[in-house]
Amino acid sequence: MKYASVIESPVGKLTIIADDDFVSEVAFTEKDINGLAENELTQKVADQLKGYFDGSLQIFDFPIKQKGTDFQQEVWQNLTTIPYAETISYAKFSEHKPLAIRAIASANGKNNIAIVIPCHRVIGSDGKLVGYAGGLWRKQWLLQHEREVAQKGQTELKF
């Protein structure tokens, strides 16, 4: 059985989809959730996301599982190692498999668990914001928010 919660956030509505055991999606896009009720897990995710946005939470601790190939799963797992309020270039992120940089970027773009699996923390080698399924304005907002909360570096990112 699937469950859903929707929260309002500074970057628009977020839809949370889960089953009894795992969260499979945190999406900026509108989802058809007619007939889906909240459960304890979707409410926990909603509460943690609210904490993220109010600056009181930096690490999520709920079970996630999204469908994908073994390669995509590896990329998504690697994304979770990027520290809060830090960024990494696609080139640096893929240096363990330099010939797979495009495949890694593609897997990054197929991440269905926004914010929690922090694909927004991967940027271009020149420091510019590139490729974010939620829109570059959201990516910029998320990075700016994390830097302000962590009090790291400049308070406004210049892109």
C-alpha cells in the first residue's frame, strides 16, 4: 500500500510518497495522490523536511528506497556522502569512474528523493549551477539556505 503527504515549503509544494517501510519519493512536481492517506512514515518525513527548512535539521534519518539500476543506486548512495552546505563538481564526484561522468550525471538527474539525497549539491566544474530537475532557482535556494544555516562562507552564492 502507498501513502502520501504534501507540505508547503519555501521552494514550493513537496509530495512525499512511501509504503509501510520506505520512502520512495520526495518530489517538487505535482503528483496524483487521490486516495492516498498519510501514514506515520510520511508524517515523519514531512516533519523532518520542515526541520530542514527552518534550519533545525541537517541529517535525515528515515528509510529510503527508490527503484533504479545497481549503478544508479551506487550514485545515489554516493550523493548522501556529500556534507551539508558543501558542493562538489560533477568531475570531482565522478573521479572514481571518470569515463562514466555522463552516466553519473544522468543517474543524478533521475534521483526521485529530492533534498534528502542531495543531488542539489553537485555543481559544474566552473562553479556554476547546472542541471537540476527541480529547477536551477530551487538548487540555488537550497544551497544558499544550507550555507546560511551552517554559517559557511559567503552568505549569498554568486552564480
